[in-house]
Amino acid sequence: MKASVCTLGCRVNQYESDAIGEQLSARGFTLVPYGEDSDVIIINTCTVTAESDRKSRQLIRRAVSAAADAAVIVTGCFAQVSPEIAAELGASAVVGNGDKDKIADIAYALVSGGCEAYAVSDIQAAAYDSLQIASPRRARAYIKIEDGCENRCAYCIIPAARGRVRSKPADRVVAEATGIAEKGCCEVILTGIETGSYGKDHADMNLETLLEQVDQVPGIRRIALGSLDPTVLRPGFVQRAAALSHLLPHFHLSVQAGCTKTLNRMRRRYTAETVLKNMACAREHLSNVTFSADVIVGFPGETEADFLETVEFCKAAQFLHLHIFPYSVRSGTEAAKMPDQIPAPEKKRRAAYLAAVQKQVQDKLLDRYIADHQEHPVYVLGEKWEHGVTTGHTEHFVPCEIPTDRDCTGEVLSVYPSGREGSILKGRI
């Protein structure tokens, strides 16, 4: 029996696809690359934007039409929110996010001819799943620690697709990290749908406590975090984080806007001033900490003055990396019905303008980064070796290329940066 998995969307989806792959292997399936002949095709979908929905529908159609003899299982956020559409497109089974850990059994039943119709269950009533990774396929391994979100941002459909906040028990996270380390993987990225909400559903657990436990796992040399709400960087969290031995000094923040009026319309629970204050707190307690962020431009009602506030905010924040997204209308959300929708050409112009400003900020930061590390190396995790060059990321998540005469994948290398090509550092061991 052969199975293939195709994944759209976020890091959590990628983690879940890897875990499903391991369960399929345990059930007797041979995993093959998506597109090769297989008995079962799993499409792990995304629904965060209208474009994500379009891509999900397209993948389902292609899989159904290209593999007439294969069973097609559709799962993920599109399957959860729009199960009837996935079924109409020809899926053999539609499995919601709350039941992804049953997919290997469903696949086996489909191949054996004994599977009955499968109904998508209520995600709001779902418990935490049993998915986990035992054999990481990359030098850096994701561990999903949390599922669900309760923030109810005006632009986001994800609470309907992922349900309430559920946290993976800390002992399971530690056991998973231990197993990953024993397989030779030294970096873990703790991630979730709303990573900063970890422990919200447990009276005696929070993110900083979990980090302290993972920090003690033998063999784990680097710990990174998935996207964080900026409010996570409160003094108590930052001070405890500063005492950790292996937490990387880089945070990716889901900022979304640098104008408080825009943040209020988005239903975000902080101000632009709070973000800068929390970043300053982190910089005070964490040596050489750096930041990256997500920003949405062209949100409904965003005036030119509001946009320019976000531009000035990004200059002040000094993000090392900035992911810029023109606002995308998502049906079923509050923002889709808001007045003063911004025309697409204007959203594109604002995104390009902010990108040009960010490039100037990043160029200066990277040049300073190189100058500051002429005598003190950066530490690069080798993630790929090809044509005599090892590529990876520094502890500040800066991509780096180093000439090596052997495969250094999975090793942490001491590297002196000698220059850069765009945003990619060049260096020597």
C-alpha cells in the first residue's frame, strides 16, 4: 500500500502532515512523494484566506481527477469549515481538524474497502489530538504544543476552523523533545495556532514553565518559538526566558499593524505603544535579541495617515525580517463586511512601499550584524548541504551559506560572517 501527503498552509499543518505520515507508515503504508502513484492521497488544506480556499479546491480537483483509482482524504482547515464542498469535489473522506489522528485508520479502511461515510465533528468540542513526531525529517523539528485560538480577530476565520485553545500536556511535549533529541535533532521549534496561549486551559502551566522543562532535555541545544502575540513579551515572561540556556534570541511577532486605530478595528488586544514597550523590555533582558513580524496593509478603513503610522512604527521597531501581507477579504469574518474596503492596487502600492522601507532597515541591521560578529561568531545550524555549501540559519534566524568540504547537516557551526548577498550571510567556519 502506498500513500502520499500534500500540505498547504502553516507550520502546524506541516507538523500534522509529518505526524500523519508516521502513523501511515506504522499502519503498513509506504510513503511516496505527492504526485506519484499511490493508493491513498491525503490533502491537508488551509482556509486562512480566499486564496487558500481556492488552492485547496484546486488541489482536491486535481487529486480526484488524476488518480481515479486512489482514495482521496481531505483534511485541514478548509475541510473543517467547508466539508460539504470538499465532498462535492469528490473526496473519498472528509476529516476535520479534531480527527486528524484517525486518518491512518481511515486510509487503511478505505484501501480495504471497509470504510463508511465519515462526518466532520464539532471542533469546539474537540480534545487535544494524539499526533506526535518520533522521527524528524529535517535538522530543525517542529513540535506542536497548542491548538485553537480564542482571540476572535476581525479578519480571521481560524477560530471556526481550529476551535478553542487546547494545550498538549507538558510531559508529552518533553517526551517528544527527548525522542527527537535521541534521533540526533538538536533544535526544536515549539509552535501552535496561538502559541502564546499555551497553558491557558491548565491552571498550573504556561509557556515559560514549559520552556524551562524543554530547556533541560539532554541533547536539545536550540529552542525556538512559533509566532507570538506581542503581549506574551511581558516582564515576567522575558525575565524567565533570559535564564534559559537554549532559547534562541529571536522572536517572530504577529504584530499585524503599527497603528493603534487599525489594531482596534482588527480587534487586536494591544496598542502599537504596547508592542514597542514589550520589545524594549525584551531587549533589556535578552542579550542581542532580534525580532521579525507579520504586518497586514490595506485593512478596511486604513487611511493613508494610518498606513504611514505603521511605516514609522516598523522603522522604530527595527525588525530584522518583515512579512508583509496585503489584506485579503475572507468571507465569514467581520472584516469582510466592513465599510471602506481598500482597492487592490492601493493595497499593492502600500505593500511595495513598506517593503522598500523595510529593505533599508534590514540592510543596515545586517551590515551591523556582520560588523559585530567579526570577532564573535554566529552559530549556524546546518540544514542542507549541496555543491560544497552548507546552508542554515543563525541563532537570530538569519539565513547563512558556508563552504564546507563535508555534509554538516544537523551540526551547529561556529561561523564568522564575511559578507552577504541580499539577506543571506556568507561566512566561514
